[in-house]
Amino acid sequence: MGRLAGKIAIVTGAASGLGRACATRFAQEGARVVIADVQDDLGEAVAEELGGLYVHTDVSVPEEVEKMIRFTVDSCERIDILMNNAGVDGEGGITGESSIDNWKRVMSINIDGVYYGMKYVLPVMIEQRAGVILNTASTVGCNAIPGLPAYTASKAGVIQLSKTTAIEYADKHIRVNAICPAVVDTPLVRALIEASPDSEAVRRGFEMMNPMPGMVTTDAVASAALFLVSDEAAFITAVALPIDGGYTAR
Ligand SMILES: NC(=O)c1ccc[n+]([C@@H]2O[C@H](COP(=O)([O-])OP(=O)(O)OC[C@H]3O[C@@H](n4cnc5c(N)ncnc54)[C@H](O)[C@@H]3O)[C@@H](O)[C@H]2O)c1
């Protein structure tokens, strides 16, 4: 018996990266996973590999998020876990020089998307008298970094929104937490390193940015996510858990 045996778990942005790693771990622990993404071919392949379901969902569109929740209830009868993970970092550029289009796009996916997910799943979880929500924030939601104003603001918003909702729904036996990974060794980050003119220096920079040497792994993030969505964390809510080798403690 796995730690999530019999649970139904939706993971948004699970066609790749952290979402995929978390969905894989949830499935290995016995959950039936619903993969929600905009990359249909990749998402369908992940769902098939994990014996789960795929539903096309652009999290920035409220009607699509509502449809994702309805699809899951119709197919699986309940929703035990919702991981609002889909996110984009957007274009680089300091506040005065970044575009309004970029601001709106990052906010619509990273913060509006998390709000829509919670708004539409909460009635289901209230009726079930149980449920767990896990939102993917970032260390940049705690410690500001220059050059990604929309991304950092959106992730700070995810942390406060998660805590607010956690307090509001605690008496309904619904837990809401956030995870705050530092830079994670994903294919996307690896590609970014390879694309830079001095890739060795960039890699070393990422590996030395946390007090613990080395980059955060997708495995480490999946393990933390698994703990927070499992019954082992039954009394843990309103937490924003850094997975950062000590980065945010400085
Ligand atoms: N990789 C890191 O270093 C890191 C660190 C901290 C936090 N995060 C956060 O982790 C989450 C996942 O990032 P990742 O690194 O795995 O990136 P990724 O690009 O590999 O995965 C993101 C997934 O989200 C999907 N997505 C994008 N826009 C969407 C939308 N509108 N609707 C539905 N799905 C959409 C993409 O198709 C993709 O499958 C994001 O919220 C990101 O901000 C990543």
C-alpha cells in the first residue's frame, strides 16, 4: 500500500518538470493522477505512462479550470489532492523596463491560475469534508531577486493566498500549503545553462547559490510535496516550505 493509496490527485503543469516529477511520485504511491496542462501531446503521454487521465487546461482561463474540476469529479467521483503547480517565469527585465504584456501573462498563470484552482475545488472538498491543496511558489516569493518582478510578485502572492485560504478553510478539514523550491535541476534549467555563453560559470553559480552545495533536485521537491499532501502531514496547514538548502535563511 502506497502513502497515497486510493487518492485522486490533480497536478497542473504536469506535462514536464516539477509537476511531472510530483505526479509521478504521487502515482508511485498509489494515487490516480489527473494531468492538466496546455501541452497536450506531452501531457497525454505522461498520463498514459502513469495510468492516469489527461485534461487540457489553461489555468489562466477560469472556465477551463472549472472544467478540469468537473471532469475529475465526473471521472473519479472525488478530488483528494489539488496541486496548483503550472507556472512561468516570463521575460527578464527590471521593473521600469519590463512589458505590461509580460506582467499580465505571468500574473494570469501564476497567481490567477492558483486562485481559480482553489475557488473551483473548494466546494468539492467542503462536500467531501476533506481535501489537500498544494501550491507551487518559489524562494523568490520570500527573497526578492532583481530582473523578474512579475515572477517574484506572483510567487509572493501564491504564499499569502495559500496561507489565507488555509486559515479560512481549516475548520472544514481542508489543508492548504505551498512549496518554495530554489532553482531546481530540471531540463529547462539545464537548457538555460547550456544556452549561456559561459555555461560552466552559470552552472557553478546555481550550484553554489544555496548554503548546501549542489542544485535542488526534482526528487527532493517530489518528496517534500508527497509529505505535504499525505496524511503524515495531517496537522500541517498554512505552511510555505522552502526546499532550498538553506537559501531563504540568509
Ligand atoms: N524549475 C525551477 O527551478 C523552479 C523553482 C521554483 C519554483 N518553480 C515553479 O515550479 C513550477 C513548475 O516549473 P518547472 O520548472 O517544472 O517548469 P516547466 O516549464 O518544466 O513546467 C511548467 C509546466 O506548466 C505548463 N504550463 C505553462 N503555462 C500553463 C498554463 N497556462 N496552463 C496550464 N499549464 C501551463 C507547461 O506546459 C509545463 O508543462 C512553476 O510554478 C515554477 O514557477 C520552478
